[in-house]
Amino acid sequence: MSVRSTLLVLACLSGLTGCGSCAGTSVADAGADHANVPQSASSLGVVEGVVRLADGASLPHYTPEQLGRRAGQPSLPDACSPPLESDGEPVQRTAEGLLAGVMVAATGDADAFERALPPRAPAVQEVHLNDCRLTPRLLVAVRGDTLRVVNDGAYPFLPTLGDTPFLRALPQGQHQDFGLDRGGVRSLGCAFAAPCGRTEIVVVYHPVFAVTEDTGHFRIDNVPPGQGVELHAWHPLFDEARTSVDVVAGQTAHVELVLRPLPPPAAPPPVAPNAAGVDLPTGDPAARAAAAMVETLAPATLAPATLAPATLAPATLAPATLAPATLAPATMAPATMAP
């Protein structure tokens, strides 16, 4: 699956592509629409399955720099366990070759899929700082949710999420909340002081998703049936995998998806500011596949000509490069935005 396809899927899940009724709708509006269409468990379906690592592939990993470890930065506090190789492996492989810690999300007909979903109130999604490490490594939330970072340790870390405008120390037992009011992918980390690793925060527009468990299995409830449903397995370090599934009301469908890691950068990546002013390595697979683009893409920037693979370095997506002539409404034909 190409980077372009991955971006379109993430943007659609994040409500950024004008996918039918999802674009420009607040969480409150969505709830009001759903209230007019009563749903029951028997009118929706369930999808269960596994995500498998491609044969012959090795687990990808983050470099120490991508985990926030830089020269001159304070080392981990003495109370923390020393750095481990597994710190750089956000996705784990089971003995059966299945992958834990991968997002699986469903998409379908833009209008009908959205209308079929039951109401959902905004939720608080927690990430914990424990043993000087953020857990979980991947968190998927719905636009309108709140991200809560809780410090369970004694060291006062300074959490930062994407382009956080200000930082504050987080003493033990306290928490900091971040509003998730826009779709996209941002990295949660710790600034200036000792590193705490990273957690990818994926904000989508509907709750029809799951993250694979420690066993590599997943279960997605409340999947609208008869919508031409596609499942998408994704993580910033992997190329996207997708498959179609026939969802029947009141029944459980079973699927298997296979992921292949993205190629690592060929050389230490240069650093270029994205449109939000956040420094992101242009060769960082996570930045290339998600954060640097999805955060800055508005619907009008999704013209196919502007999404050729060669143009996907974050520096090319700064507002100054988006000439108005390339963003004319005529480039946004609905057919080009299908999942």
C-alpha cells in the first residue's frame, strides 16, 4: 500500500477528507444525528481477527533519537530500569508471528456508515508514565476525547504532545489533560528533561476500531453491516494493510491481515519544520507516514497531483508550497477520495 493511500485512509478516519457527513461535524452534532436512528447490538456486526507479520520480515524499531534520547540530555533517573532493546520496539511479535500494538479500523460508505453508528459520549483516554516509560505505545481515540497523561513515578517529566504550546512538570501522582479536537497522528513524548520514550496518539472520527492485544488478536464491535466494509491495519512503522469483509448484523466475521515494515531511512535524516513549526525528521518512517502530513493536511490539499510519493517530505507540505492553483475545488472529485 502506498504512502498516499495510507494518508487518505488516515485522513478519512480523522474526518479530514470530506468523507460524506463526517467532515465538519462536531461530536455533539454526531450524537444528535445518531439519536434519530436507534440502534441495537443485533442490528450491527462484529469483526474479530489477527494481524500477522509478513513472512521473512523483522520487527521495525525506533532509533534512540526517535525515542527522545539525545546527546547532553539528562540520563534516566536512578529509580528507572536501564534502557532496553524492547524500548525501541513499539510493536511486539508473539510466538505465533502475530503483532501486538497495531491499530485496526473499519471504513465503509461515508454517509450510511456514519449514520448507522450508535451514540458515543467523549471519553478520557489515559497514558501512564511508569518506570520512566510511556504506556501504551499506541493509543487510538475519537475526536472530542481527552488524553490524560498520568505520572506514576517520582521523576517530574515534562509531557509534550505534537505542537504543545507550553510545558509543565508533572509530579508523581498528578496528571495533565490534552484535548483531542482534531484528527491525525501526533507523538507524545517528554521534552528537555530525561526521555520517556514515545506514544503515538491516533485521533479518528468514529469508534469502529481496535488495537491488537498482547496475543495479536483484535475485536471490533458495532460494525455497520452491508456497507462494503474495509478493514485497515496500520502503525507508523508499517505499511498499511487492508482487506474487505462481509459484515452481517448479529454475526461475527473473522479476518487476518498481514503487515510489512516500512523501509528504514537510508541515512541519518535531516530535520525540517512542518507547518505547525514542530521539528520532524524527514526520513523518520513515523513522520513520513503519519504525523508530518496528517496533522497539516486540510481537505483541499488532498489533490492527487500533490500527493505523489516524491512530494511527501514534510518540508514540501508547508503552506507556502500549496499554490492556490493546485487546490481548486475541481481537484477534489469525490471519486478520488474513496477509501
